Amino acid sequence: MYMLINSYYFNNFIMNLLMILMILLSLAFLTLLEQKLLGYIQIRKGPNKVAYMGILQPFADAIKLFTKEMFLIKNLNYMFYIMSPILSIMLMLMMWLIIPNYFNLYYLNLNLLLLLCFLSMGVYMMMISGWSSNSTYSMLGSIRSIAQTISYEVSMILIMLSNLLLIESLNLINLINYQFYLSFISYLYPLMLMFLISIVAELNRTPFDLAEGESELVSGFNTEYMSGGFAMIFMAEYGMIMLMSLLFVMFYLGNFNMKFMFYIKTMFMMNIIIIFRGSFPRYRYDKLMMLIWKSFLPIILNIMIYMYMIKWMINLKYF
């Protein structure tokens, strides 16, 4: 019995480690995909010097960043400044580990609830990064990111709850099973568009990258970060892009059978998020806030009331 328990924990540890390594490798090549795609959008080559067609460029970037010297500026809050990027990448990896997959490492009955809890904690890392840097640009970037992230989390969670009203469960596996014959995109198309915009805003990606606005804030909340700290913030951001693309596919684009089409759909969503960066100018901040509070929120609340009333009437009919 003791040997069985030990082998179970050992196998679990190996699978977790393998999954984390695969995620880190994937996000490295996602940066290459973005550089290449943006290059072709802007009619240029992108990285093509390191190895064949620039295929080893992500590794060159990683080695360069992690071997650079890290300066500690005089008035930093050192502990928070150093811990914040580490916690942000840890939070991203923890969210990946609770996603149901083929090996089913952790079966959680309320995995979506836990995912939302982790998702809400992401704003603290940006807030602490900006505050601990003791820089005006970083502080302004962190304040803007707090307002933006909290606002768009409201819409995103309500959109998720609209889907969950249909399946009456907080388990992502049930969400997948309910789309076995018909994807949710076919009858929740307006919600799907709002969810896409909400996840782009949640990720601080163009055209909603107000927290990192280079034109007015140098680099936003991560202005004072360099070398390894900057690389970790960068990795957390790209890991979240992959996670959100995967969640979008699970919520709206059909059944989760871990086959080739699932990979194609997730890649398509990642490409869409990258193409947004090469296609749209940055949104104005007041318009960004008005979009959520005056446009999305009333629509989503009305849709939720409509869904709840339909379910209530169906229950009345049967009882």
C-alpha cells in the first residue's frame, strides 16, 4: 500500500513537471510566432538569423535575458519587487494545472470556481510590481491596470456564469460534455464576441494595452524591470494568452476531445489575439471604461435575466 501511494505521488509529480516544461516550451515558441506574424503584417521578415528561419530565436532571447545583470535601484521595495514576477509566473502555471486534460492530473468538481479565484489574483502582481518599483510611470501603469483588469473581470465572470446557467455546474468537464453535439457559439454568438473582447482586455493586449502604453508610460507597470524579472513577467503574459485561448475554445468552440482539431482551434485563437496587435491602434482609456460599464454590463445582465427566466418557466411547466 505504501509503495502504491509513493508511486502515485511520484507519477503525479513527473506529470506535473512534464506539463510545466511543455507550457514553458510552448510559450517560448508563441513569442516566435508573434514576431513572425507581426513581421508579415508589417511586410518584413521577422527573426530569421538564429538557426534555420530563426527557429532558435526564443532560446537566444531567454539566454540573453536571464544572463543579463540585474540592477537594484536605490529606493525599491526589494522583497516585493523581486517576488512579484515569480508569483505571477507561478499563478499562471497553477491555473494550467487545474485545466482538465487527457491525463486528468487533478479532478476538481469546482475547477472553474478555483480558476476564477486564481484569475482574480493576477491583478495583485501588477499592483505590487508598479508600487514596489517606486517609479511614477510604473505606479500610473499599475493603477490603470487595476482599474482595467477589475472592470473587465466583472464582464468576463458574468459571461462565464451565463454559460454555466445553461449547464448548471461549475465543472469544466460538464461544460465540454454539453457541447458534444452542438457548440455554444451557434446560439451564444453575441456573448462569444463580448467574451473575446473581455479576454483581450484582461490580458492587457493591443488594442487594450493601456497598462503598458509605450507612448505615454514608457513601459507601464514593468518599466523598472530588467533581465530575469522582465522575462518572468513576459512569460506569465504569454502563458495567459495560451490559457485564455484554450478557455475560449472550451467555452464556445465545441467538444474537448484532445485531438488535432482542438489544437487547430486553440492555435486559431492565439493567432487572432496576435493579429489584433498588428491591426488596431490603442483604445482611448475613457472609451475603454465606458465600453464595459455602459455597453457590456447592461447587455450581459439582461441576457442572464433572460436565461434565468427561461429556465424558471421550463421548471414551472414540469412541476
